[in-house]
Amino acid sequence: MEEAAYYIRLATPADAARIRQEVRYTLANPEGRGQRKRFEDAIGRGEVLVLERYDAKERALSVQGFVEWHQRLDGMVTIKDAGSVGEGLNVGIVRRLVRELLSLLNPTGVQVKVRADQTAWNELFQGIPGFQIEGQEYTRPHWRNVWSWSPERARAQAKPASAGRRGRRGRR
């Protein structure tokens, strides 16, 4: 079976309503309660990426996930929210969006705060090279893990994996 094509692009004002309607469970709203968040300001600043997938039956693109961030003048990025369509987190979609964000912005560092009791979200960031927990903070009524990413850590964690792959190919 052929995998559907996907596209990652900056969100447009028309995407704000689609994100609010179709993406229920997000980093900022892990319980899936009604979203009252407005994305228009972040979209206007160019700080929201969306992943669209082509649906052959509908012959149209549909938003499958998003990531919202803020970048400071010094190059530091704060991931504010992210999410995917469906009855829970689609790790593959959000991970792909975060990787695209890192590639697109080439930040000096990234920080994201994740509720400590949200295992899937914590595992998502743990699985991306360069992210590690810097500490915890308490914001009523939850503890949050403070994850940070640095390009140096990402390069250091990626080198052993790529060196191991090359070594196995040579033995065949």
C-alpha cells in the first residue's frame, strides 16, 4: 500500500479554525478539553508549522498536526504547543514537525515544558537527539519537566548512531 504524501508548511490564517476544530489533544491541553486558544497572532508572526497529508479519496489536503513556537532575538526557541488529529497523540507526526522546526530555524537552543505525568509527550522529546531534561517546576496543579535541546548535544548523540551503522555495513 502506498503511503500518503505529506507536506510541512507555515500555517496561514485559514488554518487557525481547522487546528482548533480538528486537533483536540495537544501539549498545552493533554486532556482534550475544549480549546479556547487563538492561533492567529502566532500565525501572523510565522510561528506555527502544520503538517498536511493528501487524502486520495477526498482529493484534498487535510491538516494532521501542528507545532507552535516563539523565537527570541538571541535564537532561543520555546515550543509553546503541538498536537495531532485523532484520539490522542500521533508521535510520528509531532516528532516530524519538531525535527522540521529544528532544521528550519537552526536555533541556538530549544526549551519545552511537558507535564511530568504525560508519558507519551515525555517519551516523544526523549526520542529526539539533543533533548534532555534540565529540571522540573511546579505550576498548579502539575509538575512539569523542563526539556532543553542544544545543537551540540544533538550532534554528539547522532554521531555514535551513524558510526554504528557504518560499522555494520562494512562487516557484510
